[in-house]
Amino acid sequence: MWSDRKHQRCFQKKISEKESENARKRLAEIINFLPDATVVIDTNDIVKEWNVAMELLSGIPATEILGKGQYEYAIPFYGEKRPILANLVFKPAHELEREYSQITREGDTLVVDTYLPKCGMNGKFVWAKATPLYDPNGNITGAIETIRDITDRRKMEELLARSKAELEIAADIQRSFLPDSIPVIQGFDIAAKSIMAKEVGGDFFDVIPMELTPLGKGMFGILIADVSGKGVPAALFMALSRVVVRVNATWFLEPEKVITTANAIISQDSKAGMFVTLFYGILSDQNRTLTYVNAGHNPPLIYRSKSNSFEELQITGMAMGVIEEEKYKQVSIQIDEDDIIVLYTDGVTESVNPSNEMFGEVRLKSLIHEHASLSSHEILTKIIDEVQNFSEFQPQFDDITLLIIKGQNY
């Protein structure tokens, strides 16, 4: 009887050992096919599993590392024997930071984002995760660590961060091109604002005192423009266009000469097929006139307070940068008290709502008429608020620039 029970226990032990061996084999097969590099160590820090992905990451075949201990498996990653993350699951919490500067614990699992200096040609950034392994009785039998190569992602993040920093610098430079304040001009109330759709853009405005120009006392250059395209190329072309127009504005009082000369220079440098629509005028505080050239720009609107009607400052030449020999014609208009001139870029009228309906010129005229009694700054604010409300704060697809001139009493 005793012999039968002994035989039965031996038989059950062999079955249990066989089942355990089969379970280990199944686990080994699963680990070997895991996409992430994976290592398994026992409580004596001996390597029990080293999968194919780990062979590829480390350059060490499993046959050369299985059964090795004393942290020898860290050499392919760190160039020295030292604990890896899997070893630390057996360590108390206060010892973790000694090996890794930034480590987090999720229950029994350790997670770290680190750099392996000896992995590959130039080292690798990796995300690693290690957790204890238990037997059926809840006893720790070892630890498993998975390592994911995130070098490409980290390089992309660094590239994006660098690009963002460069864009912020470009945006700061571009903002410096815009006037900090509008000069006080006798007989006129002027306000202007530009809102870029991206960090940098192609819209710009300017108010240029003409005191340095012969016979330019009491005169101011008024400028609004929209460069084709968006982003950094548009910003660079904007910078070129602004400087060229500004320089020519100090040479000539006549807008047609300023823009004709500036266009010849810009056309020579417009190698990428870019162009700029631009409205440039000379505002005189002596006779309350605006003498202008409209180079393919949205015709500014004039609200005549006495007749309660609108006029448009029509195009007098082609967009700049298209034809080098283009000639521009200038036109003069009178600005009476309470007359309002609204210069704008197409980001205003072409703003769309969720139904894909454009804001349009009709709404713009209605706003100007409704708020004609307000100051230029208040009218500008009303227009921008209404455009943003109309679009229901959807992403802005184009730059928005406004420059408003209102005739005042001397």
C-alpha cells in the first residue's frame, strides 16, 4: 500500500515537472516572438531568456549570453557590468535612483526612459519596462524586461522642438517688422492689427513717416500687403518686400514711382514664383488726401459719411513680383471728416464658417456702416471679433490684417 502511494506521488511529481517544463517552453516561444527586445533573468541574476529582438538590438546572439550572470549582459548596452532594469525589481526603492535618474514604479513594474551609450553605432534612446515573474505559489522566480528602441521618435521630437524654436524666433523677428505704435497724424484716426494663421505669415502693414523725404513734411506712407503662400517662405518674401518698399518710399514721394521701382527689384529676386499684392498710399495731413497705388490688392473700402455710401479703391496695377516692367498708376482721393477707409487682406473676407460660407464683403460693409460712429480702433476690434465669431473659432487658414483710417476734425 505504502509502495503504491509512493509510486503515485512520484508519478504526479513527474507530471508536474513535465507540465512546468512545457509551460517554460511555451513561455520561451512566446518571448522569442515578442516584437520588443526581451530578457528574462532569475533571482540569481542569471539570463534565462534572450529573444530574437534582443539579439538584433544588442548584436549578441542568445547562445553567447544565456546562463551568464554578474551583470555581463549589461556590457552590450553600457560598456560595463552594471544592473539593468530587470535587476532592480529585486532592490528596495531607495536603491533605484542610484542606477537611473528618472524611474517610475507602476505597482511591481518599473519603467524608465533612458539612453544606452554602447548600443548600436551611436547609442540608442530606449523605453524599458521590467516586472517580477512569480510561480503558482506567488514566489518571485525572476524578472522580465522589455526594451523598445525610441531613437527615431526622440530624434523627431528633438527636430520638432528645434523647428518650433526656430519658428518662434522667426515669429519674433516678423513681429519686430510691424510698427509698435501708429504715429499720431493730424486730422486722422488710424488703427491697425495683423493676426497670423501660423507662427509666421505673409501679411504686413506699415505707417511710414516721410519727414526724411524732401518735401515730405506732414506726409505718411500707408501700406498693407499680402504675400502669396504661407509659413517661412512667405515670411522671408514679406521681409524682402517690406524693406524694398520702405527704402524706395524714402527716395520718392510719388506712390507710382515707389511701387514701380520696388516691383522691378522684387521681380528680379522672385525666383520661386512668389508675388505680393500691395496697397501703398501717401496720406497728407495738409490737404487730407490719400494718393495711392493698388498693386493687385483687395480694393480697400471707403465709407462716405455724408452720402452714407461706399466706394472702392480699385486696382491700378498688377501684383508685385510678376512682371518686372509693370507700370503703376496712382490715384488721389479726398478724405473728409468721419469718412472711413478700411484696408484689409483676404483673410478677413475669405474666413469661412462651419457651413463653408465666406464672411464676404457684404458683412464687412454692414459692420463698417453699423459702427461708423466709433473710433478706428473700436471699428477694427468689432470687425475682428465678428470674423472670429462667424468662423466659430475654427482653425484660421489665412492671415488677417486690417488697417483703418478715419477722418477727424483738425
